[in-house]
Amino acid sequence: MASEVSDPEQPKLSFFERILKKDGRSSSQDDMDGAREPLVTVVADRRAEDYSRCAAILPFLFPALGGLLYGYDIGATSGASVSLESAELSGTTWYNLSSIELGVVVSGSVYGALIGSIVAFNVADFLGRRRELIVSSTLYIIGALITALAPDFAILVIGRLVYGVGIGLTMHAAPMYIAETAPMQIRGLLISLKECFIVLGMLLGYTIGSLEVDLVGGWRYMYATSIPLSIIMFIGMLWLPASPRWLLLCAMQNRDNTEEFKNRAVCAFCKIRGQPIDIVASEHISEMLVDLSFMEEEKQASFREVFQGKCLKALIIGCGVVFFQQVTGQPSVLYYAATILQTAGFTAASESTRVSILLGFLKLIATGVAVLVVDKVGRRPLLITGVTGIIVSLFMLAGYYLLLKDIPFVAVIALLLYVSCYQLSFGPIGWLLISEIFPLRLRGRGLSIAVLVNFGANALVTFAFSPLRELLGAGILFAGFGVIAILSLIFIIIYVPETKGLTLEEIEAKIL
């Protein structure tokens, strides 16, 4: 908080005091001490204000491309795993991969994402959301090139790891950047729409896979296709400004050139909202500073603080949701969609990958429904409804493999039900919640832990699925996922709060 004015003849107002004074409030210390509730009221009254959806497009679009590239990797890998194991189509002499080797290829990007999440924990607050996304787009380009040109199995795995590090950084920084730059009224829509981009990426990957799976060495083309999109993301993030909230956090932590950070925050906010500085300063920026003005002298968060107080509660909620997001079988259904469909009677490689496109379209439709209603219906109802459907679909898959193998359409229906319910619930809501619930000072580190848990669980399920399927059988394995899904539903009902209609600062103050 700003200190008292020592020289009444030459008053030196802080940045926050200047903003408040433009709103017609006194800049004195006494008024600052009692300004919190009136300012909250003013911000609440401004919620009906007009905001530019057009101006919000680019700050959303380029970070969301990182999600699209993540989804593309999932879809392309579904086809690439079929191509790699084919003696006629792989174009290699090392096509005869064991189940463990195939698991390493499929989950290689997930393990890379784990590494990226660890890196993000240590450097994210220093780099900022924008520069982290620039680095991730660079890693996408390098990883895709290495993978597409890999002369042997070892280099292929290295390329998958490098690409995966880019995924880890993207899925850490993109939700934060979108959440911190989006107008409160459409924050849920935009972050959920990022999940739409992930699904679009999957659909693109499934489509490219179906077109190129019959080519010799088709898996190389599948992975190389991501390079142009990675370049577009790189250029777009170079153009966008840094997150205004991150710049204000830098200012509050008493770094060098504090005033410069504050001024840059205002300019970045203006560029993102597409309005002149004088309008933004007087009409919008106080919304972002409701609670920040009382944290101006806060120091940088310590490692211990991440596991205390508000952040600990946010960690329990966020890590719990993303953990259950993965261990209810999502990686298995997505990465092994083509393989599962082959066991259901779609024996030709091209036939199974084309049916995967149907899954992609269904995911896109279901995600679109979630995007349209998330800010109206809320987060909890979508989670509860979707996870209930996931439970039903997993037990249907278990029933097919255990009892109904002569009725293959049961597996197809179960897959369609699973992906649609997942996209109504865990898919968009998981990433939305972890981008909303962490306090600003701890958001970078807290979200990196949640992303680490997400990809850790993803890597475990993805790698273990193939060996466990051989050991236990697919029926028992999917029944186990169904039991875990029941536990996830209980967790959601007990622990997950509703965050719709609240600013990030209000979520921190009122819910946590």
C-alpha cells in the first residue's frame, strides 16, 4: 500500500492513488485505508459495462494455438502409432515395437510436458506468461522437426520429449495469460474455448492421420504438419503485450524500475482492450486493482507459501480436479482411440483412424456446448453431469470387453458417450478452474504444480495402459477407471466451488 505523503507542498502520489483519484476518490492515507469496500462496489456496478469482444480475440487466439498444437499431437499420435507398427507403412527397420516402446513413443510428449511443468515452476514468474509462450512455440518447432526427421527410435523419443516440454510450458502459461487478460464477463467462455482449440487440434490430427496413414513413413508427415502452426504462434506472441496482472505483480514485488512496470501494465491493458489509455485508466483498470492496491509492498512468494493458506486450498481443489481428469482414463481413450476401435471390428488402419475423426467431431460439438453455457450454468453443474456420464461410459466399455465382444457397436457408443461427457466436464472445466483459483502472487507456481500433477497422471496412465491391458485385460482395466470416476464425482461434490460471475480477485477474497 502506498505510504503517507511526507511533503504536503509536493505530494507524490502512487500509481494506485492516481488511479483512485481519477475515479473521484481522495488519495489521502485515511481514504486509502477505507477504500476497499467502496471500490469493490464501484467495480461491481461496472460489470454491465461494454467491452470489446473483437479486442479480446488476439490475446486469446495466439495462446490458444498452443492448446491446438497440444491437441494435434494427441490426434496425430493416434494415427502415428498405427503407422509406426506397420511393416509396410512405417518406412523403418525398427517398426516391430514392443508394448513398452510404443508406450514410450506415445507418452514421450507427456513426459516432456512433465519436464516443462517443473521448469515452469522455477522460471515462470521470472519469464512472465508471454515470454513463456514464446519459448514454448520455439520448442514446438524444434521438437516437431526432430521427430519428423528421426533416423532411429532414440532420436524419435528425444523429439517427442522436446515437443512435450513445449506442451508443458504452453498448458501452464496459456490459461494464465487468457484468464489475466480476458474481460470478467467472458473469462469462462474464453478459457473453455481454449479447450475447443485443443479438440480442434485433435480433430486436425485425426484427419491428417487418416489421410497420411496409408503413406510410407506417414507418421513423419503427421508430426511435421504442426510446424507452420507453431511458427504462427511464435509470431503472434511476439506481437502481444505481457499480461498486465503479471506486470503489476512485478511492480508490487519491488523490482527495479517499479514505475516502469506500472506504466507498462496500463499500456498492455489498453492494447489488450483496444481502447485509449485515458479511457481505460478511468473506466476499467480499477477493476483489476481492487485487491492489488493493498498488496503493493508484497514480496515475492516463497516456496513454503505455495503449501499454506489460500494456495494450499487452491492446490487441493485444482490438483484434485486435474488428477481425476487423467486417471479416469482420458489419455487411454484419446491416444489409443484407433487401437480400441480396431479391437471393436475396424481392422484396417485407415478405417480405424477415420472413425477417430467422428470422435473428434463429437468432442468439438460437446465442447462447443460447454463453452456456450459455462458462464450461465456454472462450473459445478457441468462437472457433476459430465462425470456421471463418464462413469456410465466406462462401465459400458468394461461390459463390452468382458461380456459383449460380439456386439462391437457397444464399444463405439461407449467411446462416443465418454468423449462427449468428458468435453462437457473435465476437458474445459479442469483448465478453467486451475486458471481461476490461485492467488495472484502464487498463481505461477501454484498452476505449475497443478499442470505437473495433470501431466504426471497423464504420463502414468498413458504409459501403463498398454502393459496393464495385456496383464489384466481391457475389461477389468476400464472397470477400474469407472471406480476411480465414482471417487472423482464424490470429490467434486465435496470440494469444488462455483466461480462463475466473479473476478479473479473476488475468487481469491470470497471463495478461498
